[in-house]
Amino acid sequence: MHVRIADGASEAEATAIATALAEHVGVDIEVYVGEEAEPTVVREADSSSDATPASSSAASEDQSTHAANPAASGATADRASDPTEPTDREERLWAEIEDILEGGPRKYREQLSSEGKLFVRDRLEYWFSGPDDEFLFEDGKFAAFDEWHPDGVETDDSGESDDRLPADGLITGAATFEGRDVHVMANDYTVKRGSMAEKGVEKFLRMQQRALKTGNPVLYLMDSSGGRIDQQTGFFANREGIGKYYYNHSMLSGRVPQICVLYGPCIAGAAYTPVFADFTVMVEGMSAMAIASPRMVQMVTGEEIDLQELGGPAVHARESGSADLVARDEEHARELVAKLLSYLPSNADETPPRVEGRSPASSPAGIDAVVPERPNASYDVNAVIERVVDADSVLEIGSEYGDEIVTAFARIDGRPVGIVANQPARRAGAIFPDAAEKAARFIWTADAFNVPLLYLCDTPGFMAGSQVEKEGVLEKGKKLIYATASATVPQQTVIVRKAYGAGIYAMGGPAYDPESVIGLPSGEIAIMGPEAAINAVYARKLAAVEDPDEREALERELREAYREDIDIHRMASDVVIDEIVPPSTLRTELENRFEFYADVEKSLPSKKHGTIL
């Protein structure tokens, strides 16, 4: 190896450099001083430590496979033209990286299998190792490195320390997922139970801010016990601390899809990320989220409760509505997210991705047979949906919460649509507070990401009674009506059967500027159903008829007359609706209408924003 050092260096200095390099890289070294044509010192790899005088002998043909770096001595190496091995310096860096990639203490990593979950880096490998998937790069791998690296912390007999903080317990980076560019954040539960501290918070914030710039979706793979209480200085109350998470979540909301998967506990501050996300997936037997841990709950309230009872999937999928989807296991969670993202654009400036259309799973010819003749008879609206949308394209959101309304993504001729459908199989399809809240949130989100809306209306209206008044039926019903009124995406409304009371307003009725309102022959639009109307209007007249048979006949006559006034044919005759269609043609009708109105432009009045949340 040839090494040229600065002019004026002494022979002793040249000898020292030659000796050190020969011992370090294991090849013969020729040291040239200044512009000299001949080497001042030649040192063979197996020579003694004594200096070798200047010689004209040729250097060895062998070249080091490591690039020498004598810059610290003021020298410049004439490197091999094609080095194939890393230098010692690079090898040291690789060793540090390998150490970081091992995560927290081994004993915590070994516990993961008993909890049925993957080590976070194995999880990332699983998510981003398919033909259209790749983890592109990581930011902040060396976060908190100086605070935990083995040279700087005390270790136990096994050589491990509970104070290992690789990546500060939080991984951020970028990936391609199902062919789409995404930002990724994932907690490492082996590091302080996935808790968050200053360096990890900084990485989280940077990722969110970069997502605002790129306009790419964000995936949060959460498994965190919350803020690292003993290290809260520097990240809790700061302007760029953990509170900024939620500010950034708010700025990202409606700009790019935010999807959160819970792979373990999300407690206290960590629990706000899943509820701020547009969609939250929990995993059975593994996930939980709560404003405080069971131990803290007991301290504050005296209540003894385990984490699953406090905030597991059953609680948030059925009671709070905070969980949109529940997965069976880690693999199922990924499948759900892949399907969910397939309906959504990368940001609010784009349209949802369209695929090749497919025929419905069941023939549209069966729609009329599915819908009962009697307005109060029960049936499952999913039997209508499956006859209208592409086969295997339905993804229901919030299926266990407010199930009097079905909210789902699906495709019609390959086009993503958001479906809001009353469910007569659940409490006759009456709109209860939870159902109104769920539907409002779904409409708001679909509209934010340019997903057209399809309303399938079959409801007796909003539920009445003291209990629902306490639960806020007016307040939550207002939100549903507001969301329907404010949506600017193309909307199609189908009057499947009954459309009574304010239910027709909430479900995209004529007054709410849908692109079309079409009716099936079973449809009715009215303030209330015939039975309730007759009893309300003609109660005294009926009570005055003493003969039961006469009273029954009069009631039937009044009911039939009322029904004629609210029948879908009368509505079409009065041009209240746009068209009555044979049920067997409904699929084709919707294909054509969504295609025709795909580029419709709708605007809202000029204002800062509405006042309804």
C-alpha cells in the first residue's frame, strides 16, 4: 500500500506511520514524503518493529481490503482502487447498529412470545417484506445512544442493563406498503415497556411534520405504557414535547390518512394517538387503551379492574366506539390495514384508487325479494349491500358499535364508496345516539378523503324516549345531519323502504343536495309511519266508534289513505325524488350515476368553519 504524507515530515514520523499501518492492515506499506518519487520508508507486514531504511524495492502486489485512514496523522492514503471490505471504523459502526437492532434487554424480548406478539423489528419485517413492501429507511436509530450504550451504563452478570435505550424505544421511518409510500412509527415494548421520552418524542414529531410535507399516509404501530415519568423533563410540557403530538394529529387530520394499530397497551398520553387517528385497529387479547393504568385507577377511585376490562377491544369496539376494527392476531391486523388503505387516497388532494370492477356476490335480481312488503318487518340490510357492490369488497367499520346503522367501505364497478345504511335487523333501524355518532364520523372521514357516499335509507327515524334523551340523541343526531349536509363528495341516496321523520334528513334526503335520490317500489317518505300517524291524528275519531269491527275498518281505511300519500309513487309524481327504479337494476343505476357525477364540484358557504363538533 502506498501512503503519501505531508512534505517536511521526518524519517522517524514516516517510520512510525509505516509501522502502525503495517501492523493494523496486515500488508506492506510504502511511505512517501511530499512529492518524492521514491519511498522514504518501506515496512513489510511481517517485519520487526524497527524502522526499515529507505529502499527502492517495489511494494507488495497485495492491497489492503480495508481503506486506511491516516487523516488523524495529517496523511493522505492512496487507497485501493476497488476496496471490497469495510474498514474497522465501519465495522465498529455495524456492530453498534446490530446492538441497537437487538432492542431492549433480552429477558423482555423473550417475554413477547408468551404474550403472543412479535418483537417490534420482526413486526416491521413482517409488515414490509412483501413484493410491494419495503422498509426504506429509519430516522433516529441512534437516539439516546450516549445514554445507554454498554460503555456508558452498568450491566448485570449477563452483560445486559435495564437501562438499555436503543432508538429510545421508538422507531420512525418510511416504507412502501402495498405499493404506497407511508410514514411509520412503532414502539419497542422491550425498551421501558414502549414508554416515551425526550428523544423518541422528537422523532415522533419530526415524522408527523414530514408527513404534512409529503402528503403520505401515516401508520402508527402502538405498544406503549405512556410517558417515561422518571424522565419527563424535556418532553412533557415543552413546546416541542408530547403535547405537540396531538397538535400535529389535528393538523394531519383530514390531510392524510392516519391509521393506528394497537399491539399492546396504550396508556395515558399514548392513548390519544389511537383516538386521534382516522382509523384504529385493536388486537384481541393483546390491545388496550385507557386514560390511566389499572394501578392508577385504583389509586384515584378505589376501583379494582384489569387492563382488558378497563380498555380492551370489547370496551372500545362496543361501548366507546373508539376501535373501528378488531383483529384476531398480528397478521389479521395487517390484512385489515391493507384492505382499509386500498379505499383511501394518499391525501386529500387525490382521488381514491380505483381497481377493476367485479360483479356482486349475489344477483341484484334478488333485491326486491330481500326487502319485506311490511314496513315493520325485519331483514338484514347486508343482503341488499351484497347485491349492489363488487364481490368481496365490503369492509365494515365499527360493526359492534351503534349497529342500527351499517358504515362500510366497498366498491361499485371498482370505485371505492362509503356506505351508510340503516339496519332494520337491529332495533328496526331506528337511529340511536351511538349510531348517529358513528355515522357522522364515518361520513366526515369519507368526505375528507374524497370517497363518494351511498345512503341506503330504511328507518323509522331517530329513537324517542327518556333514556336516549339522556344519551344525547338530539346532540348526536345533530352531528349526523351536519355531516350529511357538509359533505361535498358525490352522494347517491336510495329510499329502500321507510324514510320517516328526521331520518330522511340524516340519510341524505332530497333537501341535502345529493346528486340523486332514487326509490325502490317498497319506499315511503313521511313524518311518521301510518300506524303512529293515524293514532296521532284520528285518535278521537276512532275512539268515538263503539263497534270494534267498524273501528278496525275505519282505521284500516285511514291507514291506506295515508299510505297513498307517502308512497314512493306519489313522491316521484310530485318530483320529490328523481326516479323509481326496478330493484334488479339498482346496481347498474348506481354504477352509471357514480360515474356520471364523479367529477362534480360542490362548495360550502364561505366561513372559517362550522360550530358543530
